[in-house]
Amino acid sequence: MPIRRLLYCLAFAIMAHLSIPLSTDAQKATPRQAASRQPLDSIMPVRGFCIDIPRPTGVDSFIHFIHDALAPRKVNTLFILVDYRYQFKSHPELADSQGLSLTDVKKIVLACAQEKIRIIPQINMLGHQGWEEHPGKLLQAYPEFDETPWVKNPAKYVWPNDDNLYCRSYCPLHPKVHEVIFAAIDELCDAFEATAFHAGMDEVFYIGESKCPRCGGRDPAVLFAGEVQAIHDHLARKNRELWIWGDRLIDGKTTGIGEWEASYNNTFRAVDLIPKDVVICDWHYDRPDQTAVYFAMKGFRVITCPWRISQNGVAQVDDMVRFRNESTPEMKDRFLGIVETTWSSTQQFLNGYYGLTPKNPVREHTAYDCFREVFQRIDSLGN
């Protein structure tokens, strides 16, 4: 090769290298740096908090928390875990004796309206019909709805157990069950002036049981999807959205995620059978598994939900920002944001948050610490 041509090639290579420095990893903006140039609503559209409904004596302190802690952190979505702790008029037999009145609920609605916070109330559908050996209000009032009436309540509950009893389920094919639960859903959504309803539907261990005269022999995925569809269609008649937890739609064995944050009983194939406008709340607590991408690729809008490990919660915030920044336009808007969960009574959480009870030295991680860290990271993202 002539010397002149060699020099020309070297010069061209140097110029080409110098012309693309902004594409090197060292000079790329991080997701947080890129996000910080945008309004917060475009970075993290849903900034949510999930908590148990307060008891009547705790309503005022909860309203104080809404103004004092949620609003300053720009929380714009509030899941309130109600179940039957409301004074239902449509089905008073379902009402917890310590449930909130309509007047109590309207106080919460007003506080959230003042702070531009959207309320999404929850009643657990299908699974979680009680806790361990204690049936909940629905099965107390209507024991005929029980998917597994032959499973007896043990004198002393332990897990695991021979009956695989964690929480009971109602039978989704019982001819009377929807008449009851749909009336309760409507009344609760009306009380909270809600445009969306959270149906829970997590950790459903009893479904399609062989001894059930209606469900026996049926595909658990089809049963699960059918119940999602039924609730979805009922809500759609009043222009309300359906939100559910996502664990039953993940294959726990193939992914290695397990039987709690995913499914071992073959409900996961329902992911291809349910309406695409259902919002999936993808919860992972001990490890920040990135299954939000899976749901978005299936066509769903998805929320990531941390709990008590602050490091994981912050990582999940950064993941959500990265997913939105690095996705196609078709995928980006399916990644909605973050909802911090609590999983304790309202009063327990508030006592911990405000330092009214000493921190348990054995418990390294708490939901209120994670709440602070998650929203500190979100607050750093944009305007």
C-alpha cells in the first residue's frame, strides 16, 4: 500500500473516531440524567401508594398523612385495601363491624381530591377469601361460595400443610357469586368516586379443584381468565378500569420466581386470554425481578410494586425509568410507574412512619423506610 494511501486511511479512521464520541458508554446520559430534563408526569406517570383502609378512629390521622406525606411526595394514585371493611348497604351481611361509613369515606375522597390523588379501592376477588384458617366475610355470609368446603379449618394453623391451605377462594362458577360481589364492587366504587377498581387476584392457590362440582377438571388458566373477564366487563359498563396483581400470570417454574410471586398451578397461561386493557400490578419484594417487561411485551400497561427493601425499591424506580427511556414508542407508555406497598394495618404503618413506636431491631427492612427512599428517588427525577 502506498504511503500516501496509508496516511489517508489513518486520517480517515481518526476523524471517524472523533466524530462519534457521544455514542460511547462513558458519555451517554444515565436514565435518571435523561429523565431529569422532563416533567415528572412524563417520567413516572403513576406514583402510587398502597395501604390498608383505616379504622373509623384512624380516619383523621390518615387524612393528615395524605396531606403531610403523600401530597408533598407527588403521590397521584392511592390503592386503598378495603375488602369488606365498609358499611355496605347493598349487602349489609358483608359489612365488617368496624368498617368505615360513607361519611368517613367521603372525608378521604375530599382529601385526595384536594391533592389530586386518584383513589383505587380494592376488594380481593377469587383468592384471599379470609386468612389462613379464618374465612372472610364473603364466605362467612355465603359458605356455599367456597371452592373447597371439604377443607376443614385446623385447630392450629401451620404452613405448609397437607391441604395446601393458605387462603380460601370462592368458586368463580357458582351461579350466585357475581350477583353478590358485583353489587359490593359497584357500591364501593360509587362511595370512593372511583374510575378504577383493584380486584386483587393474587396468590390464588385454590382454583379448579377436582372435587368442585362446577370447576373440577377445568383448565385453571381458563377459569382465572374467565373471572378476570367477568369483572372487567362488569366494570366497563360504568367506564371503570380493572387493575389486578400480576403474580398468577407468571410461570413460577420456568422463571424460577416460585409459587408466591408467580404461579405453580397453571394459571399463568391466562396472560394470553384476558383483556389487554387490564392494568397489571407486578410485585416483587425480595428481588427486583424485571417482569414488567414481560407484561408490556404482552400488550399490558404495568406498574412495578416494591414493599420493604429500600435497595430493591430504588432499583425498581430506576428500572421503570430505563424501561420508558429505552423502549419503542409502542412499548414506552405501557410502563406506567411505581406503587409502594405496605402490608400492615394503617395504624401500624403510621406509627412506624412517624416514629411513634420503637423500630424492631430484628427487622432490618420496613415499608415506611422503603416508602421514603422510593419517593426520594422519584422526586430526584424531574420537575
